[in-house]
Amino acid sequence: MGFSQNSRNDTPRATSAASASSLSRRTFLKTAGVAGVCATGLISLNARAAEFTLKYANNLPVTHPMNVRAHEMATRIATESKGRVDFQVYPNNQLGSDTDMLSQIRSGAIDYFTLSPLILGTLVPAAQISGLGFAFKNYDQVWAAMDGELGAHVRNEIAKTTVFAFEKIWDNGYRQTTTSAKPILKPEDLKGLKLRVPTSPLWTSMFKAFGASPASINFAEVYSALQTHIVEGQENPLAIIATAKLYEVQKYCALTNHMWDGFWFLANKQSFARLPADLQQIVRSAVNDAGVQERADVLKLNNSLMSDLKSHGMQFNEIDYAAFRQQLTAAGFYTEWHKKFGDESWALLEKYTGKLA
């Protein structure tokens, strides 16, 4: 098992399964606050050379639940494979931006990668549908859809490429909108706002429907873009706002819950096919189990972080959810994306969300 940390991140490397099993607010803050252990190389638990060395990359800080669970998952894979598999974890954009890593997993330069369905939509358009603005009202709807027919439909579309997605999508959480100059209270407050969004047509389309000026910026550059006022705001779940320390460059947080976002755990088909069947099963089980555990971690963390972000000076406000959804309807957003996704995908979405427009 390997776990490599980017030297620019001052948060510590996760070191035990115990930290993974207890992601309380106190545990999270303690982990995030300790001076980082500088680990520029990979640390391996294997006393002898492994038969298979697998690279897994993601874009999140090492203290995020995704990487805590990934560390635990890598340890499990090493143990259950009896050292035959060295599952190396590269957090925090160490291997490039989202678009760089998507290209790498497609070519086989990396073996595994977790990516938002909306960014994956640049390769697999159907993948974006789970992030449709103001669609899922709660997690019950989300998991029913993503563990059910909608998720299966998207995985089938992904499998038409050189990669495939494991069965259990990981969680990122409901996304909130932060700004530096003024709070977002009503749809009109977004008009003209320079807002960072991930590289995704759906994100751009939604915020344009509110009259904002969305700018597609890779996550590795978000902090500096906010710090230098290239953009005035951004949107992310509270766990990412906290772990990436965006509260240092943002003052207001509107609890917009404007979309649910997750992470498909992607694998390069040829790389996975090279593993013997028994090792494939070990990896598949470890990835899916870790994904389910990470869901619970993210929910717990997002639900506990508001008071701590307030202590850093961030101000929160609620919004009128119905008013924002009505604005999207009036702007033709749902009609436009219904046409783009097609009747089959749209019907599967509305099976879980109810009628959207």
C-alpha cells in the first residue's frame, strides 16, 4: 500500500484505520490541524515486491474522508492479497488536474481515479444527469437512484469507453455557494457574479440560467483564483470548503443545496483485466465497501462543520429553494437538458426525483 502527500498541503497523512472509523468533527479538526508529515515518496507495507502496482489518483486533500477511506482500502487490499497488490494512493492533484487525470486513466497511465459525474460528462454526457440542479431533494432519493436503475444506466454508458465505474458511487455531498463580497439570498443575487465552476457543461449552463458569469477552473487552482479575485465565488460541499481552507478566501456561504455531487470510482479496463479473478474480486469488494463507508463519513462531516466554519468567520444563510428552482424552469433549463439527455435517461431520473418541469 502506498500513500503519497503533496508537499504544498499542510494537512497530515492519515495513518490508521482508527482515524477512518471515527470521523467525528473533533477527530477531523484534530487531523486537519496538526502540522503535516512531509512524505514526498511512497510508503509501502509490502516487505517484498508486489506482483501488481496500482495507481489511484484523486483531487482532494489528504484529510478528506475519501482519502482516509482510500488509505484504509489500500491497506485492506494489501492484506487480503497477501502482498500481491500494492495499491498506491495519490491525493491532492499530485498527478495533475481533473482533465489531466481523466486523460491518464483513459490511456492507462493511472489505474484508478475518482471523478465527479458532472466532469465525467465531458467524456460521457449521460453521467451528468445525477447532478442536475435542484433535482434530488434528499439522500433517500440520491441513493435509491444511484444504487438503482439510474446508476446502472450511467455505468453502462461509462463502460462504452476505455474505463468502467465500480458499483457504489462515492459521496461528495450537497453543494453550497460561497462568495467574498456579498451573500446569496435570492436568484437575482447571482446575476453577474464571477463564479468558479468545475469543467462541466451542466454546471456552466445552470449558473448562466441564473445570470451568473461561471468560469471553469480546475480544483487545484480554485484557492488561488479566489485569493487573487479572478473569481468572486465558488460552490462546493462543506467538507471540501473546510479541508481546502476556502474559508480563508471566502466570507459568505449560502446553503443552496443546489445539486448533489458524488465521485464515480473509475478503473482502466485493460489494467483491471490484467488482474487474476481473485484479485479483481478483492479490489472490487474493497472499493465498494470503502465507498459505502465514505458516504456515511461525508454526511456526518458535512452536518458537523458549520459551527467550525463560523469560527473561521464564515457567515451562513438559508435560501428559498423553490424560488431558485422556479428560475431554472422559467429560463428553460430543464427543457434544454431533457432534450440533451433524451427521454430514457430523463424518465429514469424522474422515477426518483418526481417531475422536474
